[in-house]
Amino acid sequence: MGVEFGKLRMTTSVAAPLSANWEEICDHYQEHQNDITFVQSQMWDNEDLWELLEQYLKQKSDYEANFNIPRELPEKRLECGVSLISSLSYFKDDVDFLYLLADAAAIAFQYGNPDVLCSPLLEAKKSKENLVEAYAKYVKEYYFGKFGASLRTYDQQFLKNISLGAKGGDRLWWFQVCTEVAYFQVAPTNDSVRSPRIDARYHLDLCKNVFGEGIYPDVDMTNIYYGGTRIAGSKIIFTNGSQDPWRHASKQTSSPEKDMPSYITKCHNCGHGTDLRGCPQSPLNIQGDAGNCTSPEAVKKVRQQIIEHIDLWLSQCEYEEDDDDGSHFFGTARSMVSYS
């Protein structure tokens, strides 16, 4: 069989047995992974991957109908499915693909678009449609489409790229993770959309593979330098959206004695950076319009509190009478805060 998608050509002689159960089908594909070869001049694009994934899902559905794949073995089906998909993609680690699948779900909540994910899944469940296909459609059309995520974000080989001009934002984030803060997004014990294979060892191996031997997050030193839970600073405002998963890594209680207020902006789609960017954050609204938040007043209230704190702190600044530059900055800063 030959399948051609633009820059990708996949050829394989693999054919599942005409009479087989699920375990035999899975073992058959794993046994013949070496028969799958690729000729590609460069990394193939997102659309190609998802056309291939959709073919796989259709093929999987046909197998379930013809060979009575047991529903009581979802973990076996997932294991085989991930193995097969990984063999047909450029991911060298199955867990990189699992990480992508989990991130795609989290991002809807993080950036203020929960209904984009939940509505089609609930509708598919209500209609007794294939939930995996519904999720794949969401990932293709929203996560890789409208949101603009890239497969390269999850490709450890790409993260190694240090050449000038490379889009290195993902590498910079992982360097901070791997040297300072950890923030490993491991699977919780119960009710997790993340695979249990996304564990601390996976993250440590990624750090070593991308940045080299001996690279790991020195969290103790980071906490000593910045003060840990006793932050070495004052006059800092902490704001978080109620639906943002990252708010749990932030300071969610105020410390009046150090002038460090904390506010949670509460609404159905208040995500990452709602205080500045409004709702939702994808596509990015540079004006920070709160009109699309389910509770615009909640956003405006927090913004007003921010203005009042900064205005007060600026008013407490003291400048020498002959410090023209300082006085100019003082007046300009106050007008900027008042205007926003």
C-alpha cells in the first residue's frame, strides 16, 4: 500500500490478519513497524498528519466492527493506537504525542475557550458518536487551526535548534522549566486526561535530551533567590483568571503587609491573562476587550483595582525638586495608568 501526502510518502506491506482479535492486530502492527518507511524532504505539515490520523481512526473503526475489539480494554486500544500513530509520524517518543493530546485539551481552558472543546464532545456523547473522532476534529480545526499551535512545539529534535532566526519561544520556555522552576505537568493519579507515562522521568529525560547532560531544574536555588512562598519583593499585584490552570502556580492570597494584593477574575471563560487581554485569548485581541467575557464587570472591577493600587504607589514616590526626568516620568506614568 502507498499513501502520498505532499512531502510525505508512506509505504507499507502491512496487512492485518483477516481473522484476528484486537491483541493480534496490535501485535501485528508493532511487529511490522520496520516495514513502514518514509521519504520526506522536510517536516510535513499539520494537515498531512491529521489526514493520516483520520485515516487511522477510520481504519480503527472498521477493525472494531469486523473483529469485535473488546470495549473493556481501552488502555490496550490506546497503547496500540499511540504506537501505530507514532510509527506514522516524526515523533521519536510516544509520550511526546501523548503530551500533545493532553495540551490540546488544557489550552481551551487556559485561553478562555472552554466551550470550543466541551460543546462538540458533549454533543458527540449525546449523539453516541465516536468521541475520539470528535476530539481529533477539535485538535485539527481549533488547536492546530484557529489557535495556531505547531507540531514542532512537541518535537524534541526541533527544541534542540539554537540557530539564529529559529522560532525559539518553545525552547526558551523549556529552558526555564529545565533549569529553574520545573513545573512538570505530570498526570495526576485519578481522572486524568494526561497519560500516566507523562511523569517526572519523562520531563527529566526531555531536559537531558534537549539541553545536555547535567541539566535539571534547581528548584531549591530558585526559591532561595526569589524568596519562595515569602517573595522577596513588595508592591506586586497578582491577578489570575478563574479558569486558568496556571493560577495554581501563582500567589492566590493577598499579603497586605507587603503591599502584594491578589485577585481572581471569576467568569466562565476567564483564562490566562484575562486582566490584560480580555476573553478569549485566541485569536489574540490586542485591545484587551472584556466584552466577550461571560462577566465583563468582573474583569473591569479587577482592572480598576489594579489602577487604584498603581496610582497609590506612584503617588507615594518622592522626587528631588530639580529632577526633571523623574518628574516627567512620574506625570507620564500616572496618566498612562489612569487612561488604561
